[in-house]
Amino acid sequence: MWFIFTIYSFLFLNLSSKVLTQNPGSAAERDTDFPPFWSEVSESIDDFPVQDNKTVIHVWDYAHRLQLYKILITQSNKYFKHFGRGDTGNVLWALTLTYGKLYKSDRFSDPSNTSVCAYNDEFPDCLSPSSGWGGINFYVIILNFFAAIESGFFTNVTHEIVLLPGEENKLYFCYSVKECRESFPQAMDEAKKFFQYLQSRRQLATVNNITVYNTNENTATLLMWKAHRAAINIALSMFSDRSWYYSESDRSFTLDFHVAMELCEAAIYRAHYNSSKEFLVGFPHRLLNDGEYTVFVRDFSKREKALLAAVMAISNTVKTTGGWLSMTWNMAMITSGINRALGRFLINKLLLIPRGSE
């Protein structure tokens, strides 16, 4: 138990040194709901185009990549019915809502010209293969999707599935199940474990015409986060250079955010719809300009400033302690469920998330 309180002291001292003044009217305080154009995309693999007897997915098209998320959500919803009403209990919502948030905040735009592949109110088209966030997100969704195919999770795959490469930076990505398996076997295994776990679940009962499976929320969430971390570690090794980001400030935020997320993953942070939506309220609603990686950005809300302060504090503490924080935190999270619950509570407090929203 002392692990948690020691870590809390480190983080609280770092965070309390920041000034979190509130600004009204930030875009980030509005209801995010589903990713943009969620209702317009199909939930079926069969609706992707077929060429030369192969299903072709243009993974650098916003709608095509969104469709991959929707397919995964739709196909796995039955295992999470008892975790939330209206299919809100699915642990893949964390990844799906983050995808929408990244698009709305222009983090898939071309760093050399933010008007290219930028968010707009019309039906979207491209994601830039030159975007660091676009590259990171590529591995998060593609390794999950290909692992689901490899594990036989989908029952309606009638053609080989291949990805249409982007015009730029083709060498940074894998474009088929075979390519990703050969290039990243350990990450594919981690993602595959999640889908194999779901496939192993048994029906317990039928309540109000809804079949309930014996899915354990902690186990499913932990396996999802492990697969997420494996994909992130691959992507960050490729896309950490300044050239993949609009500014040095946004690059620094990206790297610090993923350091903080590692602590969330170890605590098995709840990944269902409501918790993920609440967590992302503080995610910066636009790209950071050079010199803006600070809590004094005028058009950022209190929640956005809190998230910036928290990820900076966590990342700085990890660096200054030579990894001691991460090691100690992970040890504490493994020790007991009580520690994990305290860890999630601490994360919520640092990000100013209201009690009860976990």
C-alpha cells in the first residue's frame, strides 16, 4: 500500500505546482459522443471494395479506418452486454473514441501543411501517412484487426484482406496479416490473446433476450491494454522524430501522453464508453503550437490544462527517477485489486475527472 502513497506524493507535488485557471467555452468541454461520421460507416467487412478476389481497405481513408473500429466494436459487443447499457460496456471504446478525438483535433493532418487531411464538417477523406499520430494509430487498429482475422474471430471473411498503401512512407507500415505477423510477431500475439480470450467465453444466461457471457472485465481490459502497449511501443520507435509532428510542443505532448497512458494501462483503467469519453474531455482540442506546451494556453479549458499538467508531471517524474516510478507503480498494480482501484482513483483525481465517472 505504501507504493501508492509514495507515488501519489511524487505526482501531487509536481501537479500542484501548476496553475490551473479555468477558461469558459472551450470546444473540449462539449459532448464528444461518437467519432465523427460514426453512423455513416458500415459495420460489415463485406462492404469494403473487392478487387482481384481480395478485400481492399484504404487504411489512410478516415472512413475506412473508422469502419475497422466499428466492425471490431460490433463483432465483440455480445461479450460485454452486462458491463453497460446500450453496448457501452465494450472495452474497445477507449481505442475507438480516441481515434475520433485525434481526427477532430487535426492530429491526422500533414505536419508540413495542416490543411491537408485536416478535420472539417464535410464527409472526410484522408489521413496523412506523414502524421506521427496517424502512424501510431495505424498500428493500434491494424494489429488488432489483423489479429482478429488471424484468430478466426470474424465468421464472415470471404476474401483475403489487404491494405492499400499510402503514397508516402510506405516502408513504415505492414499491409497484410502475413506482413504484420512476420514483422511484429510479439505484438500480434498480444492482440491475438485478447480475441482468443473472448472466443473462449461461455454463455451463462439469457436476461431480457440478451445472452450474457462469463467475460471478466478486468481480464478483458488488461488484455486489451497489453495489446495496445505492444502496438504503441512499435509505433513510438518509428514516429518519435520531430518531422512527424506539427510542432515540437505537440511532439512532446504525444510522448508524455503515452508515458502517462502506461500507468493507466498498468492500473487496468476502465476502457468502456462512459469512462473513456470522460477521460478524453481533457485531451487538447487542437494541435499545440511551438512554445505552447504549458498550462497557460488561453483557449484551453480547465480539464485540458489539468491533463497537460498531469502528463507533464508523470513523464518528468518517470525521467527524474530513472524509471523508478514506472517500476514501483507496476509492482503496486500487480500486487492487489485494491492497489489498482486506488491507482485508478489517483489517475481520475490528477485529471480532474468527477467521482463516479470511472
